Amino acid sequence: MTTQDTPVSPFLEQQKRVMAQKEQLERDLEQRQRYTLTPAAAEKPHDPKAKYEIVTFDATNNKTTHRTITPLPQPERIRPAQPLSKNDLIEMLDALRDDLATEQEKFDRKDELDAAAANKRGQLIATVNELTAQLNAAKSELDQLNREGSVRDGWIEFAKRAEQRITQIATGAYGHLLEKFSQDRHEAPFSELTDLLKEEIRFKVDRSGVRTFTQPSFARLHAAPRESINNARIEATLEKVYTATEKLEGALEK
């Protein structure tokens, strides 16, 4: 039997193929290195505005995502300070001596300078106090104007106050007439009269009409919304108040 007829084992066949692939890889690598630039010469210069796309594949859902990023700028290298020249050093010494002379002169005149500063400080404090007083006065006047509002707003507020004032006056007049009629008829304070005599005095005072002006139904303008108050109602309220003053004065004269 010849050598060609001898069968080759699978292991030797596999080893033969591996050695052939290794030799081919070595030949390819040698060929690439012969015609390829070195890394330092082949790499591109850094572009600070360059953007890069990151591609991510998610095998769980079979999706690919793309994300664009901009790398941070490269930090600048700290450069060592340049050594100072002789002229620079002399200039720095001259500047320091000038500052020493200026500060010494200033210290020698410390009493004069402190007095001038204190005087100026006092003037500024007086000015600030005066301006603050003017500001407070102006603010107070502005607040007052804001509270008063327009002339019509002031008119409405006056009508409300007038209505309340006549009610207070009528209440006082009612008490005064109770005491007056009690003294005139029974020569005794109203509080000392019997209930029957008190009813008699109240009836007499009620006939004068004074009690009408003491009732809550008389003063109703203050409870009305501002938007519902027209000029006619204000005029009617003031006329009602004026009529009440005449009736109260007439009742007090009796």
C-alpha cells in the first residue's frame, strides 16, 4: 500500500487547515503594514464641533436606537508661568514703593481725613433722613388717595357714613326724649318707672317718629354692593338723611 493510499485522521486534517489559515493571516498582516500609514500620521485632527452617533441594539425587542452626542472640549493644558524679566521685576518694585509712599502720606494725614469723612458722613445721614421723611410723607399721601379712590367713590362712602351717623344721632335723641317725657310727666328717671308707665312714655316718643331713624331698615346703603349703587340712589340717601336731621331737630325742640 502506498503513502497516498494511507487514510489521514480527522485531527491531522483539522491541524492542517488551522496552520494554513494562520499562514494566510500572517501574510495579510504583513501586506497591510507595508501599505498603511502609521497611526500618528493617519488619525484626523480633533474637531471640537464634531458629533458622534451612538448606535445601540436591544436584543430583547430587536430594536436599534440612534443617539447623537457631542464630546466635551479637551481641557487646556496648564502652561507654566513664564519667568519674569529684570525690567518686570524692577517695575513691580517701583510700583510697591509708590504704594508705600501713598499710604504713608495718607496715614500721616489720618486726623484730617477722618474728620472730613465724619463730616461727609453726617451730611449724607442728614440727607438720607430728609429724603426718607419725604418718601414716607409721599407714600402716606399716595395711600390716602388710593383709599379714597375717585370722587364718586368718596361720595358713596360719605353717603354710607352719613346714613350711619343719623342713625346714631336718632338713637341718642330717642333716649333723650324718653328721659325728658319721663321727667315732664312723672318727675322721675325713665329707668325708675313701672313697666306700664314706661310703655306710656315709649308710645309718646314713638309718635314723634324718632324711632324710625334708629331701625336697621333705615340705614341700608352700607350693605349694598358698590356696583349696584347708582347716582340716583346716592342722592336719595342723602336727601333722606337731610330730612331726618330736620325731623330730629323738630322732635328735640318740642
